[in-house]
Amino acid sequence: MRLPEWIKVKSLTGLHETKQILRDYGIATVCEEARCPNKGECFSKPTATFMILGSVCTRNCGFCSVKSSIPKPLVENEPEKVAIAAKRMGLKYVVITSVTRDDLKDGGASHFAETVQAVRKHLPEAKIEVLTPDFKGDYNALKTVLDSGPDVFNHNVETVPRLYRFVRSQADYNTSLNVLMNAKGIAPDITTKSGLMLGLGETFNEVVGVLKNLRDVGCDTVTIGQYLRPTKQNLPVMEYVRPEIFNEYKMIALDLGFKYAASAPLVRSSMNAEEMFNNSLKLTAIS
């Protein structure tokens, strides 16, 4: 399917410095590994979503272009490298995500915690958002991450329950909801966040149902964007959802009680994360 006129990816220059910093420390980003269409815009600011635990995933989701195979051992000094790179980039808001590591006993939770702590040491004033896998629903692994003190906990449900067997065949919708619910239970004051992609064959009512489910488990903010096929090996796009439909979902999300909702074709889970966090705080203060 051809890209519609309302999906235009910005082509920007001046990205070399950001890429060089990342290469200097051997750091992977989800921006590059998942072929995000907003990479140019984010790198030029500069900002990036750091991807820890290696660049090889133990799961093989239909929508994702990250390599799936047997991962390499963890890089012990990776947390420190991420923190120093974030400092060199002058970041005030640091987003840390990872591949899924089902091969590790705690799913990499302790590595997440060490990275948060390292960033706190080098950038004590920065806000930190973690975007984690489901840790197979392990409560203790989740608690390990939250006890390290991130400002935002993000875990994406990605799609509607009916499509999980195609989109996230090795994951479970209810497990993801429980992760978000437990995160709020462990750290009630933390901002929780989730996101989903459209254009994979979901219906309007199914998306609204997911939004209601997310609010039921106390999710504070939500991102909704258009799925774009990263490679020919990934799932095809079934529909390019029109901008006015995205706006309708945003209005519904706000009516349901989300503190903030970002909903547009090129919205991604970590894009403009700092702006989203600050706006959610403003709305909380007003209410």
C-alpha cells in the first residue's frame, strides 16, 4: 500500500553528532534497530531512546524489525555507557528501553535498575522513563525496576487482544495489563504509560475497548500511532487510518480520564516523551 499524503516523514540533516556519540559508546537505540520513521527528527534535537540488554530479542513479534535470535551476554558496563552518552547529549529527559530477554532469570530487570541508577548519578536533574518488556509477568522483576526510581513507567500493549496471535504471538494481552496495574500498585505516584499501533486490522470499537482496559488498570497516559511496515518480512499494513480518526481516539482517551493522550499517524511511544510528561504534570496540577 502506498503511503497516504498525510504521512510525511521529515528528512533532516545534522544527525552525525548524535550518531557519533552513540557509536563512541557502542550503544543501540530503538530508533535505529526498529527503523523508526521519526529517527531523523529525534536525532537532530538531539534525543534518542536507548536500547539496553543488547540488540537481539528472544521474541519474534510480527510488527518489529529488531533481530530475533540467541542473544549475547550482557555488557556489564552498559549502564555507565548509557549514562555518559546521555550526559554528552545534554539530555534532560532520558528514555531507556530494551529487547525482550526471556533467557535471563529476571528478564533483565536488574540491568534496567542499574541503568536508571547510573543516569541518576551522571544526570541528577534529568527525568527518566523506562519502556520495559513484560518480564513474563514477574512481579519481583517489575519491582526491581520500579524501586530504582524512574519517573515514568511505560509498557506497550501494542494492539487489540484479537490480533495478539499475529502481532505478539509470544506475549499475552492480560499479562501486559497486569504489568501496568502492578506498576501502579508498587509505585502509586509514578506516571504509567502505554501505547498501541493502528492499521493492523483492528476495529474502532476494539481500540476503544483497549483504552477502557488501560484506564481500568490505572494507566495515566497513552500513545496511538500508525503501524508502518519496517521490512517485507513484517506484517503488512491493512489500513492507513485517517488523521481525523486519530483525533477522535484522542478525544475519547481524554474523556476516559487519561492525563494525556498523543494520537496521530506518526506518534510513537517514545517520541516527544519529555513534552508528554510535562503536559501530563500540568494537567494533574490543574485537576
